[in-house]
Amino acid sequence: MNQPNSVYLPANDDQRLVLHNEIHTRPSATFKLPALIVYVAVLNSGVSLADELAHLQKLSGHQNLELDQLKGNFLQLQCSNCKLIWERHTEFTRYTIVQALPEHAKWGSKLPELAAHVATGIDWLRAIPGKTITAIQLAMLNEGMDDPDAIYKSKQWLGEGTVIGSKMGRTAGDQSHSHLITNLRIGDDGFIRMLILASPETSENRAGRIAQRLLELETYRIMSLLSLPVAKKLSGKLSETEKALVNITAKLEANTDSDEVLLSSLASLAAQVESTTAENSYRFSAARAYDAIVRERISEMRERPLSGIQTLGEFMQRRLAPAMATVNATSIRLSALAERVARASALLRTRVEIAAEAQNQQLLEKLTRGQALQLRLQTTVEGLSIAAITYYVVSLVLYLGKAMKASGINVNPEILAGFSTPIVLFFSWRMIQKIHQGLKDL
């Protein structure tokens, strides 16, 4: 909704309201305790907004949903017995179903099968478009924090597996506002089960923030780990590429292959590295971003140990930290390999350029020698040309003298030719010089 410009301010920038309202686009759910949250996150590659709209329209009372309502990538729908929150992100979509805790699932009892208490219906849940990446059942109670048998009773909710958990947050009296207990294991129904024991005075807003923090923590943990199989798969390929680069640089040093062959091999290797970088750079960058969010969520929990068991943050980081270290090391290794290939290519190009310059220098020397020889030849030819011109002109003078003598003029043709020789020679030389000067002026 566009807001009119203030009469007290300059006109709004086109993006001001959009950017400002971004902070309000994904509010935490608010709900009363006790509650049961059924949460599913699916990878949405190949799933369009229209596909997700068609699925949301299957909910009772929401057949008239329109595509424009999904353009903000966030939607809260109030159903008859639950609240459903739909959120679409770049790589995944989240469906959060918030409902009252079933009467037969009170504190200390066994959590019933999922099919018995999914407010939207198990068929609707199974038909969510996309591939499941995270599924959680989060039970939140406003009792049990002071129960000394809380961990024992929680096993009735969680099932088999080592229990982990923590005290979360702090109230004004330096007390925790809630306890988290889980085993982070996927059950037979495909869900991870978590249990939150909150204080009786927990507000609806706080309950929503606690739930959102835990659900996001597990979701982003899995999303960050999507890059781990990629990193492991790349390890062997990077080793082969590094060996190929070592072989090429060894040949470059030993000068066993021609520069053209080495340059072709390096170009092929650079293309492979660049292709691998283009294919995986986004995955590695996304992993770092997701890991940063996980660390932030763990920090926001402000955990403290609960009855000597391992905290959720410690448990996660014990495996997540090495996995992310592997991912980061692979990313750095790929970048370093690209730089090494670039340096080797630059070194080889430099050598090719030096060889080309040497060849050019030799060619210039040959051209210089050729020009010198040509100049000497030209000088010789010019000398001969002057002599030839002088000979022909003097011959003409000789014939002229003989003609004059025959006509009765007292002239000695030989003397006339002899005296004219230096004059003709001088003028012939001057004519050649003028021709040279004319060529230089062009």
C-alpha cells in the first residue's frame, strides 16, 4: 500500500517504503501455550508460486486465495483449528502449523502419532510441493520447568536417543524463561521432536519468538550442510587438477614441451577450474551465509547447561563446525587453484612474449642489414648511373662537335668532349641529389 508523501518532508524515494517495511514482512507467530507446532521446510527448486498457491487453496475456507497475496513471500492463514504460516525463501519454503496441544498429550504422557493431531490433515501435509529438507514437531508447554524428572518424562515425548537441551534466555530475576529438550533424531514418522518447557507467565509474543528461533536454527543448519557433499565430491577433482597443474609447471620449467602445447593445456585447465568455480561458488557462499545465521540464532538462545546434559549449541557446533571448515577449506582451495593456474598462464605468456620479442629483434636486425646492403647497392647503382649518364651526354657532345666540324666550324670534337665531361658529371651528380632530396620531402 502506497503512503502519500509527508507535507513536512521532501518526496519519498521510490524504494523508501519497501525497504522500511522489510523489517515487518516476516513477524513471529503469536500463540497461547500449551501448543503443538508442526513444521515442514521443503526445497522449492522447480516449484512455482502458482504450485504453492494451488496447494494453499486446498485448505478449508481459503479457496479464494489469489496469487497477489503470495507476492510478499509471507502469509498467515487462520484456519478453523490452527494457524498456518507460509514463507517462501530463495531455496526453500516453510510451512508452520500452530495449533493447541491435544488434550490427551499432556505433560509426562506419550506424544501420540502425528496423524492423530495434524490440524490441516495428513494428506494435505504429505502433498506439500517440494522436497522435504526439515520436519519438526515442537511441543510447547507452560509447565514442567521445576520438575526434577523433566528429562526422564521428556523421553516419553521424544523417543529413543541421547537427550540434549539447555536453559534458554534470562528473565528480570536472572532466571531462564524456558527449557529446551530434544534428541535431534528423525523419528519413524520423518519428524524431529523438540520439547519446550516454558514458565507459566510466558507471553504469546515470547512463545512465538522462541519457536521461530528454534525452527530457523534447525532449518539453516541443514541448509548450510547442503554444501558438504559438494565439497567432498570436489575434493578428488581438485586433487586431479592440482596434479595436472604440477605436471604442466614442471614441463614449463624443464622446457620439454613447446609453448603452444603448454599454453593449450593451461587454457583447458583454466576453463575447467572456472567452470567448477561458476557451478559451486553460489553453494559455498550460501553455506557461509546460512552458517552465520545458525551462529546468530545459537547466540540469541543464551543457553545455559541443563542438568549436566550437552547444550543444543554445543551439540550442533561439534559437527557443524568441522563440516563448515571442510566447506570453507574447499572454497579457499578452489580459489587458490584458480590463482595458481592464472599465475602459471601469466608466466607462460611472459615467456612466449619474450621469445616473440627475441624473434622480432632478430627480424629487425636482418631488416637493418638488408637495408644497409640495399643502401650500398643503391649507392653503387647511383654511381654507375652517374657514369652512364655522363658517358651518354659526353657522347652526344662528341657527335655535336663532329657535326660542327663537318659544317666548317673550327672545333675539335675530342677537346670539346673532354672539357664537357666534368661539367656533365657535375650536373648529373646534382640531378641525382635533387631526386634524393625530393624523395625525402615526401
